[in-house]
Amino acid sequence: MAGLGRKTFSPGDVLTSSDVQGYLMDQAVMVFSGTATRDSAIPSPSAGMVAYSTATQLQVYNGTAWVAASTGYGVATGGTSLTPWSISTKNYNGLQFTADATLTVTKAGLFDVLMFAGAGGGGNGQTFYPSAGGGGGAGGKVVATVYLAATTYAVTVGAGGAGGTTTGFCGLPGLPTGITNIVGAIGGGGGAAANTGTVRGDNALKFGGCGAGGAEGNVSGGSAALSQGFAGGTATGTAVSIAGAGGGGVAAVGQPNVTTTAGAGGTGFDVSTFIGGSTVTKGTGGNGGSGSGAGAPGAANSANGGVGGGLGDFDGGAGGSGYFVIRFEV
């Protein structure tokens, strides 16, 4: 349990077992022979607990990991340096990555990370009926504060999935984004293809961080994974001349189509809340296909889902590639 803070005991007060645990044990500097002994004794630590061992010296649990008690933010190099910025009186330096590269931590400490995986491509349209493809799901989003030791790390930025390019073909899912030994963001699901009904938002589309939009009447969109985004929209209507539903975004589900009007992709996330500056939205789901035009690709390096292919045999748009940014207080 978490520590209870401080309590002033008066003469005659009863000292209960919960008092001993909350005011003493959970707030004491606990001494262990090593980290394995500590982890066995405290399998579910609470933020603020302090422990000492000969292997690690004094450490505090920050809610995610045991870190040195004196640890503040670290320092790192790599990628593209961002112009220093301030948010709520805190000053930051940061690095962004739009392709695979190396991150070098020159001073161990805490770092805030924001990452988007590659987005899914849009589904292919269909000439035979005709009908349109579903929008691709945005790449999953992860925001976390992590402790990084002073060493080098591989940063992987996931590519977006290709759009469906053959009648009846779904868009491909995006690829994950992450950093060595840290949980990454999962690629967005590929948009469902317009089809006679045998190929829909199948299981292959449901592993993405954000779900793919459905296509061709009464086809459900793919579900999201690991709370990194939202599900795709469901296509409704007859199997003739209908639009596709939108892919899921990191902030909202994809929208259903309304007969020949495409469903919009789910909304994304304004990264300026993390890196300052002007509004820049990433993680938006791809719109469903509509009309007689081809699906447009997602914007590069934005992790936005690919647009579904339009009515007729039109290709789905490619999903946008991922994005990784790391910041530290100065």
C-alpha cells in the first residue's frame, strides 16, 4: 500500500496494524541484500517507497521503476534537436526522430517519451458492385516517463502500411515504434477492402494500435489494442455504392459511413501539448473511401491512417510513418 504521510499521535491512541504499515513500514528506508530480495519482499511497490541495497544504493520507486533517490532528468543526444521550450513554468530540451536512429544518453536519469507507431493503409475500392474501402487506423500512441541509464539505445520508427492495391485487398498494418527495452507503440490496423462480403475487417486488422474502418455494408471496424487508440468505424448500408467507414484515431473511434458519404477517421493528438509550439495533430485515423476518386495517402511522419480507396477499383492510401520524441527538463 502507499505511505500515509505523517500523523501526530496523542497519548492513549491505539496503534493499529494499518498505522504501523502505512506510517512506518511503507515510509521507512528498507534495507535489502540485493534487488531480487527487494522485489520478492515488495512485489507491488507504490510510488514514493524508498529502499537501500549494496547493489543499487538508495533508490525510490517513481511509479514505474526503482531509480536512484537523487535522480532528476537526464541528458541525451541524437535525432533532431528541438528548439528549447517551456510548458507550465518547466523548461525542456528535446529530440525528435522520424526514422530509425541511435539515442545516446550522456547523463542517466528520467526522460519523458511520446511515440506513435506507423499507421495502417486504406482498403481497396471495388468496381464490381461498386463500393469503397475503409480507412486505415492511426498508429498507436504511448506517453510515459522512463528512467534511462547512460548508454546508447536503438530508436525504431515504424513505417506506415501500404494501401490495398488490388480489388478485394485490405490495407496493410503499420509497423511499431519504440526504443530498446521499452514498451513501444503498436502499428495501426489496415483498412478493410470493399468486397462481396468474404473479406472484411478480419482478425488480421484487429492487432493495430488503432482499429481499421469497415467497408461494404454492415462490416465492423477492427478493435484497438492495449489502450493505445480507438476502434475503427462500422460500415452500414447495402453492398452497392456505399462508402467506407473511418479508421480509429488515438483520441476517438472512427466514424461510420452514411450510405455514399465516407466516415471520418477518429481524431488525433496535439503534440504541441508535449513539445510546445504551434498545434500539430498526429494519430488521426484515415477517412473511409467515397465518390469515384482514389484514396489519398496519409501525411508523411504523422502516423495518420491511409484513406480508403474510392468507389470503383481505386487503391487505398498509404498510412503515415511513425514518430518518436524524447524530452528532458533543464
